[in-house]
Amino acid sequence: MDFEGRVAVITGGASGIGLATARALAGRRSHLELVDRQPEAQAAAAQALRGNSGVRVEPRICEASHYAGMQALAEDDIATFGSVHIVFN
């Protein structure tokens, strides 16, 4: 599958499996939205991914277990990127 130019939303994207997934997709030239609830870790991850890949990386603070927050996130994703192709939760 060609991931170049696709938009991926990754919850828990600041560390662990989420960050590893973000690195892999950035390496395949996907644009990323890193969703996490840890602002410092998220900012560091977003900066590192931007610097190494040249892809668009948007950090978002959100609690993935709250429906209203995720609904707002989805609406913002469409406004920011136009569409979302991949969701990792």
C-alpha cells in the first residue's frame, strides 16, 4: 500500500507503540496527527518527526476515552487536512 501523502491520526502518538507507528508512517511520507494527553512528550515527538521526515505533523492534546473530545478532533482533522485515511487507536 502506498502511504505517501496519506493522513494518519495516531492516539498515544507521543510514546511507545504510537510513536513507533508515527515514525514508520513518517518514513513512508504520511502526514501525521499525533494525539496524546502529555503535552511535553507530544511536542518533542512532533518536533523530531518533522525534522527527520519533512512531512506535516500536527500535535493535538485530547483524551481519547472522551467521545466529545474525539468528535471535535475528527471535525478539526477534516478542517485541517481535508480527509483522514488511517486511524491508529
